[in-house]
Amino acid sequence: MTKKILIVDDDPDITKFLDVLFRHNGYETCIAVDGKEAMEVYSKENPDLITLDLEMPEEWGPKFFRKISKAKGFDTPVIVISGLSGRKFSIPKACAFFAKPFDAAEVLKKVREIFLE
């Protein structure tokens, strides 16, 4: 079964890059441009992993994470990809933190570790 990754970021260059990176490596993707849209996409798509930017219009990543993590049975792994300093403190339960600009190979390596591939 193919794993699905929800990409949450307001930068179209980042979302396009991650979309291509993940799809070319056998994953399905879905995209949201902020935390508000991410709630809807998460509910509809039921992803296996979330990559999450922190600073976005409408609703920031940490607010989205707080809301989603309160859902019954929430256990979806989260990788934070952000240019903000202090990103390691924003979502303590995240599986990994990457600074923008990030190394695509390192992100992919972490995704494979999370999926135990």
C-alpha cells in the first residue's frame, strides 16, 4: 500500500519541490497552503505523514498541530520544515526538524526511517 504525505506550506516552490520529490520516490501526496486548509485536507485524505511549515497565512503550523493532535487516536508523524528559528521548540512531538533551505536527501531519508523502509 502506497503511503500518503500531506505537505503543508504556503510557498508554492516548496510544495511543488516536495510533491515531485515524494511522488518520484513512490509516495502519494496531498497539499494544503495553511493550517486551516490542512485540517480539511487531513480529514479528507487521512495521510500517513505530515510535513509542516510553521509560519503561514490564515493559520500557523503550531495552531494546526495543536488542533489536530487533540483528535481521538491522532498518531500521524510530523516533520517540521521551516525557516523560523526555534522550530525545535514549536512542536515538541515532531519526528524531525529541517531548516529551509533543506537537504532533499536528508528529508527523504527521514521519511523512509519513519515508514521503516
